[in-house]
Amino acid sequence: VQLQASGGGLVQAGGSLRLSCSVSGRTFSSYGLGWFRQAPGKEREFVAAMRPGDRNTFYGEFVKGRFTISRDTAKNGVYLQMNSLKPEDTAVYYCAATGPKNYNSGAYRRSSTYSSWGQGTKVTVSS
């Protein structure tokens, strides 16, 4: 499985960005998909995830309704719509995929659950 993230850039505080991630693989619909981020000098942090099958979504506590994860099975894509961006959202954002397996909700918040990672796309939010 290969992932390619895009859509990062520079945006002012309060603005919006939509990140995209294309996912290769013949069993796309069976992958759990997630977004993580890593700011300079900080550990990688869970942002959002979607479970395959029931498509339940999970978000990091800091999101507070500002971000939405979605997937398009026809396009093998996963997206992260980010609204009301803050300077503290500045980071490199990574998309990731699990293997073709369902996990409990807590597992999707752990980076170790994901077996494939994209290269990251940089998001900079200016104040």
C-alpha cells in the first residue's frame, strides 16, 4: 500500500485547508485510514481516523469539531477538511492506513496500528 498526501500550505489563522491522500491498493475499502501530525520538536499526534465498514470516525481531543475526515472509495482517497485553523495547528500532516482488519476504537489513535504511511504535507498557520 502506498499513500501520497497533498494539500498543505500556508494559511492565516481562522482559514481552512483540505488535505488529500491517495491510497493505492486493491482492498482500499477494508483499510482503516488516519491522519497524524508532527510539529517541530514534538511527538507525532493523532488527528483523525475512520474505521472501515461502519466508517465510524475518531478525532483528537484538540480538534473540537474543526476538522472532518472523509473517504471516497471510488477515488481511493481520504481527506481531512480543516476549518478554523490556529497557529498551533502548524505541523507536517501524515496520512496512514492500517491493514485490512477492524480494530477497537482506541487502536485507531495509536500510530503503531498503521502499517503504511504517506510522506507528509506541511501546514503552516500564520497568526
